[in-house]
Amino acid sequence: MTTSASVVQRPVRRRLPWVLMLLATVLTLGTVAFIWLVAVPVGPLVCAAVDPPTSNCFLSHRQGSALVMTVIVIAVYLLALVPALLRRARGVLVVGVVLLASAPFVSYAVVAWAPGFAMA
């Protein structure tokens, strides 16, 4: 009976990294789309009425911040996925999925409200 219980557990263990990898991929693609389709065009909800306006109110400055956040999100994705594909560390994948789940919230705040820089 012990043998059959371990056989039942085995497929679940093998399938878990693939589910986490798929979740990490979806979160990464969703975050990158969210950055470029929502955070860059919309930006902060309200800009201060000062002259000159703050730099986060310029679309070009939000694009620079968006580029940096996109690189960071993709780096977190690769740092989580490569060890999982090499079957090294499952814990790294779990941490990566948690970080990627919080990435849309952090990236919107950084892109919309950070001063950013203009891309040449």
C-alpha cells in the first residue's frame, strides 16, 4: 500500500514545476503588457499644476522608466525559470512567481510616479 501511495504522489510533484513555469510566463507577459499599454500611456492620475510640470507627467520620461521595469521583470523571470528548467531549485521558482505576482503593482507605481528619464 505504501508503494501505491508514492506512485500517486509522483505525478503531482512532476507537474508542479510546469504549472509554476506557466504561471510565471503568464505573469511576465501580463506585466509587460500592463506596463506598456496602461502605465506608459495613462501615467499618474493627477499631475501637479506647476510650471514646469514634474518629469513623470511627460510620456517620454515614463517610457524610460517603463524600459527599466521591463528589463527588471524579464530578468526576474529568467532568474526564476532557468534553474527550474535545469531541475536545480524549485524554491527559486516559487520565489520568482511571488515576485512576478507583485510586479504589476510595483511597476505601475514606478512607471507612473517615478521621475524617470527621457529616452534619446
